[in-house]
Amino acid sequence: MDLRTYVTLDATEMADLLKKREVAPKELVSLSYDQLEKVNPTLNAVIHDRKEKALQEAETIEVGETGFSGVPFLLKNISQALKGEPITSGSRLLRSNFAERNSNLVDKLEQAGFLFLGHTNTPEFGLKNISEPVLYGPSRNPWNTDYSPGGSSGGTAAAIAAGVVPMAGASDGGGSIRIPASFSGLFGLKPTRGRTPVGPGAGRQWQGASIDFALSRTVRDSAALLDVLQVVQPEAAFQVPLFHGSFSEEMKKPFAKPLKIAFTTKSPVGTPVSEDAKKAVMRVVAWLEAEGHHLEEKDNGVDGLQLMRNYYLMNSGEMSSLVVGLESAFGRQMTAEDMEIESWLLNVAGRSVTAAEFTASLSSWDTAAAQMAMLHREYDFYITPATAHTAPKVGELTHSEESQLELRERVETLDKHGQQELIYEMFLPSLTYTPFTQLANLTGQPAISLPVYLSEQGLPLGVQVMASKGEEHRLLQLSYQLEQTSLWIDIMNNPYLKEFITEEQTPRI
């Protein structure tokens, strides 16, 4: 196999070729590294590779009849620890941190047969919707390297969109799968809270807002991975019943009857929404209506502004707790110089959050979940833009040194209410780009970003669809149908893959 062929394949097709012995695992791993070495100096998608080990493992792995045995895979540099490898969460404090054991999710991925190539870039502690950590520098978007691939799974998105791997590890605590999917022209599924493995003692990542899964180029790859990863863990904080059947098979079925679907293009926090985002939604709406489904423009009834304030309050408490743990591990107090501005301000604000306030903030999640459950009694899906705009430019959402100094000084002079307002103010430019995704994290619902729109500037923008808890199979059905249409973006049209297309050879789905 040559590189020209390799970059057209999704993970399902790679697995099939491996089972038929038409290609060897080492050949795929070698090609993956060939592409990585070609694109990574510009994209900065992968911050640690394990080439020698991966090639050795590729020689000894036994390719089975099922699963993804021998398929190359990248992990995200936060929460997806691989024993003996660096896991820094994008933080300068943890630059020398090595994993003592695999995370539970990585164990399951290993059992599925994936070969791990290394770890992808992520912002410090996964706190931002761009991937520009001080420790490693910014990742760049394969559609236009002046722009960000998003975050926090930005390195993952850039690597997939540039053909390094067809699918890779990601996580989502406020949109970190769906945001980079939208910005980078990929398929992004955030499963129901509790659907995928978290492992003992780790089930309350961001109080359940954050889950681990993957980004992919094709719907069938995400469906097949969900078949592999879905689990009920008695030791985990959150449970969802197993889906009895195959996501891979279910996605191919037509809907039994016409659907009733709600949609909106209005930002839940009152921020501007671009014409591109509105057009993206309305194109999907028009297609669904042509397919015989009933669409209604409707507000979901959730107080989005208050929900975001409570989300940031949770982030504050979580970050302050993390810093307490770091101080214990390092045997000293942390200072503002130890971490990036977002981490530090959240930590400072979190010190003043009372247990009562933290508990009250979480209760608003439950209120939102009840409101969305009521909406889904009437509507099968809820559609919004995945992001309100196409990707920001690299550096656009990173605070200048002067701004960081001002924020550090101001946070120390404010009372706890003023500190929470400052947190909102600090994140508002980022939130303006991505106000739609956090809702599904806080309610626990599954949600997807569909790559169905390309702006006149050649930048992708996704459409988000939410469903009731446990209904990933219905989201996959809808996604699979849309994937067959002209609305679906051809990932091979980004500059990092377009050069491989010839008249004789076209990408395979």
C-alpha cells in the first residue's frame, strides 16, 4: 500500500483489509508515521510519538476476525493515559509526568486491538475550545493553517483531518469533541453520560459533564467504536443501560416513521450567530423536510445564560480542587506563574465557592435535563449549529501578556461574585464561538456534530443534533443518511489531503 491509498481509508476499511491479510499492521503504522512526519511540523497535532514501540507492537499483534486489531490510533493527552508514556494534560507543571497505568478507556481500546502511536495536543487541563498550550504551542487546522482546529481535542482533529489516522481519542466536557469536529470537517459524537468507560474513581470528571470517546472521519467508524466501548461499570458514578443490538447495524436502518424535529439558530447566551451557521442549519432543515420529516423552530426553555454561569462555577470548584491535589503532590503552594491564566483564575475563584453554592449550581443541570426530557417527549431531535462561527484564527482567543497581568490583578481584588463575573468575561470571546455545545454535557444527553457545511472561505462548520439519553443509535441513523448526501463535506478536499486525489483514485467510504 502507498500513502496515497492510506489517507483515503477509514478505520473500518483498514480493519477489513487487515482481516483479509491484504495489508499488515506494521505497514499501516509505518504509513501513518510517514504522514505524521510530513504534516506535523506545520500542524503540531501530535506532541509525543512512540514510533519504535508502536512498530514493534505492530510486528507481534495478532489480527483477529473482529475489532480493530492492527489499526493505528492516537490518544488525547488528557485522561487517556498509556502506561509508561507521558501524560501532561498540556500543563507545564506536569511536563515530566508519566502514566503509572493505562486509563480504563485505553484498556478497552487496547483490547479492541488498536495500535497506539502517541498523544495529541490539548489546551492546559482541557479548559479551552482551542488547542494552544504554552507547553507545546498551537495546533493548526488542515483546512487553513492560519486557523485553529478547535479544542480541547484539537490535536486529534488536526491529525485525523490531515490523514495521519482515520480515528483518534477525544474527550468532551463542554463540546471538546463536537467543536473540533465542526471546525475541522469531521464527525463528532458525544455519547450519553455513562455510556463509555471511565474506570474506578474517575467517574465524576467535571461532575459527569466530561466523557471520553473519539473523533472520526466516517459515521460507521464511530458506530463501530461505540459497539466496542459501550459498557455498564458497577464502580462508575453514572450508568446507562447497554444498547442491545449493534450500533453499526442500527445506523443503516431507515426511520420507522416521519420524525418531529425542533431546531433553533439562536445563541442560548444571546451572543451573535454567523450567517454561515444559520445557513448550515437551514440546509439540514430543508433536507429533512424534503425527506418527509416535520420541522419546527422552537426555544428549548432552558435558561442558557444561567446554565453557563453555573458551568463556570463548577469549573472553578473543579480547578481549585485540582490545584489542592497538585500542591499536595509537589509539596508547595501553586502560584500564578505555574499555570495558564484560565487555570489560575478558575482556581482563585473556586477557593471562594461554598459547598452550598456548588450543590445549587449542579441542581440547575438537573433542571435543564428535565426541561430537555420534556422537549424530547414531543420532538425526536433538537438541532442547532455546532458552533456559531467557523474556526477562529490561531492566537485570536489567547490572552496577551498585558491582558493576563490585568486579569491576575483584578481577580484578587474582587469578592466571590465579582470573581465569577470575571470568569464569564474572560471566557466570553471563546463562548461567542461555541455557545451551543455545553447543554448536552450538563444534561448528559448524546449529541453529534455533522460536517455538512463549507464557508466561502473554505472553512468547515458543523450542525449539532441532540437526542434523548441512550439514543445514540438514532443519531447515528440520521448521520448515516446525511453522509450519503451532497451536504456532507468531503474531507479529502482540505489542502493536506487534496494533493492525493487523482482521477483514477477517489476516496472510499
